[in-house]
Amino acid sequence: MSSAFVVWQDPETTMWEPVAKLTETDGVFKFSYTRGALNKRFVGFPRMDQLNKEYSSNELFPFFQNRLIPDRRPEYYSMLTWLDMLPGESKPIEILSASGGSRKTDNFRIVKVPERTEVGEYRLKFFISGVAYLSDELKHEVSNLVRGAELSCALQPSNSADPNAVIIINSSTNNSIGYYPRYLNEDLIRLNKACGVESHSLITRVNVVKVNCTAPEQYRVLCESVTPWPQGFLPFQSDKYKLLVEEI
């Protein structure tokens, strides 16, 4: 089974809210809304507007299918290259969560639910945010990163836009080269606290998976974060991630 949450950005507060969960088991897809969907400004998806109902299908629901590039288009292979994936080897949820599943002028993202590795790690792939706003010098530095390069991350409480902001730092130069995706901050911070971290410096390490020099800047640097997974820790457990269908 693989699972992912849909997170939605409230246009008024700009905060990210989990509004739905998608699971796939043996080719059967199930979709349910979460408590985050109770936000008064959120509107349910077309043909799936009952918030307290579980939807089931043998095919990927249109909301998600429309976020996948058809494999008959050349852009499909470009995207898989940026994601460091091969055609035919990755399931839709894997592609959507790795890319974020975003569309132009869109306020939704897809986030895969991590699974504890055999060696007790929490791993999550993501693209560095904010590369477009770097100086030309830093953009050049980013373009010269290589697979496996070690990065680090730290809290940036002085950030007026997001007090939970997590900056990504090039360990070899100590320069800030962007941000951990804002919609993933809450769980990363909670995970580090579960590991006993109380300082601004997080124990999460970040490795470069791929640098896509010709890709749009939001797909420029693919990374993987790795954090110890303490016994008993469960990802995405705040109240807004709870399924409404389970409260009937």
C-alpha cells in the first residue's frame, strides 16, 4: 500500500492545510477528506464533494490523473528524468509526490506518507524551494552541485513570512541555497523534536539526488532528506490529518 496527502494553500492566510488522503492497494484507489478540509474557504473536488464519504475506484481519480503528464507527450520523459525515475517503474503516487503534483497557478501539492526504512530512517524526496530568488552567484553554485553532495538544514525563526521556515545550506560553502518545502515543515520539525532536538540546527541531513540544469527552477535541485525515525513516531499526526470518514 502507498499513501499520500493532498495539501492546499489557504489563499487568505497562505498556510498549507492537509485536506485529503489518497491510498492505493493492489490497484484500488481510495480517497477521503481530512479535517483540514473543514476550512471555510476550501471547496471539495468536482464529483467528490461529500466531505464525510470515502471514494473508491479501480482507476486514478481525475483530480490526480490531470496532474500527470500523459506518457505520449515528450514532457513526460523530461519530468521522469528530473525526478530521477525510469518509465514504467514508478507508480502514479510516486510520481505525483516526488514532483509535488502542482499545476500552474495551482494551490495544491501531493505529499507521500513516508515509511520507516529497515535501518530506522525517515526519508523524503523534494525539490529545493526558492531557487528562482537566489542571486546569480548562488544559482551558479547550485548548478555545480553534484549527486550525493551533502547539504544541511536549519530553522529560520526570523523569517517573517513563515516562522517555521527551514533553510537548506550548502555544507561546503555554508551558503543558504533555498528552502525545504513549506508544506513539509511541520512534520520535519515534529520529527526532530521526537529525536530530542530543541535547537535551530536540525539533525536531518540532506543529500543531492539530481541537479537539472535545463529544468524550470522549481525542479532544479532534487534532494532527499534523511532523519532518524524514533520508535513510536508516526508521520502526519496532527488533528488536521485525521480522516473525516472515520468520525462518522
